[in-house]
Amino acid sequence: MTFTTAHLSVSLDGFVAGPQQRFEDPLGRGGEALHRWLFESDHEVDARWADRILRPGVAYVMGRNMYGPVRGEWSSYDGAGGATWRGWWGEDPPYHAPVFVLTHHEHEPIEMAGGTTFHFVTGGFDRALQLARAAGNGDVDVAGGASTVRQALARGELDELTLDIAPILLHSGERIFDGTVDVRLEPLEAEHSPRATHIRYAVNPPGAAN
């Protein structure tokens, strides 16, 4: 049986990225503050939840904007490496597993250090999820961004959703639940630190009884 999850940092007002995302500021204005619990905290609670982000055996699905700074043709990456762009994470991305990137534009797979290979899928979310389940042990992590997680929720494909809620307001940007079909989230576990409140939810599919 497959198990599909997502793990995202989010502001109090529901944004997973700030406004004006671009090559120089991939998380948008103010968006880096969402991840202080991950990169700036030495709290034991934050460390425990950080260890859950990358799990052995899973494959990943991510949106095009999470992979690179702009949408459109790969050749439009002016100043960012053009068609040779290899992602935000340097030559050794943290995934160490197959990653299936949603895109409307074909691209050859890119093999990186540590076992990470980016595969570019033009057949939509359902096809990317199918390929990811076949590539690993059957479990999949929907790495983001917000639009890709919304697609997983809308299709009833997400079993669990973990949110790391940072005590900040972004006021605008990319909000995770905009336009999402109505789903019921059941809290399974919660802890907090000065940097974030961490909550793991079971996700009931669209149409599930309350």
C-alpha cells in the first residue's frame, strides 16, 4: 500500500511563499522567515521535525516553480543558466532519490550527486505521481509548492499533511489552501518551539463524511 505525504512551512495567514518570487529571492519577499525553525533553531523540537522532511525510500513530486526560478521555455532562464539550470540546491541536492518535476516543456533527466535525479514530466500531476510511486518503495512526498500540494489534495491522493506554522504574517504570496476542494484535516500530533508550531494531520479525501 502506498503512502503519500507533504511537509510544508507556512505563515499564520496561510502562505508558503511570499510575494515577488524571482531568481534572487526564490521564497518571495519575507519568505525566508518561514524556515528559521529549520535553519536557525537549535531547539530539540525543531530538530525532531526537521528529521522527518527527507525519508529514505520515497520519491518526490514537485512543481516547476519549486525547481527553478521562472516558468515557460527552459531557454528563458536568463541569468540563471538557461537550459542548463540544475535547481536551487547545488550539485548535491538533499533528496537523494528520484524527483519528478511538473512542467509543460520537455527536458532530459538531470542526474545529480548523491542519487538525486530530476525527471521532467509533461503529463500532469497524475502521471508524475504514478512515476514517483513506481520509482521508489511506493511512498511519495509531494515536496511543493502550494499549487502541487493543492492538486494532491483535490485528487484525494494525500494521506498526511505536516505543517510547520511560523509565527509570522506575510499578507500576500502563495497560499496553500486557495482554491482547494473541501477536505477534512484530523490532527494526529503537535509540538511547538519558539520558532514554529508543528502539526501532523491525517487527510480525509474530498467528499469524506465529517
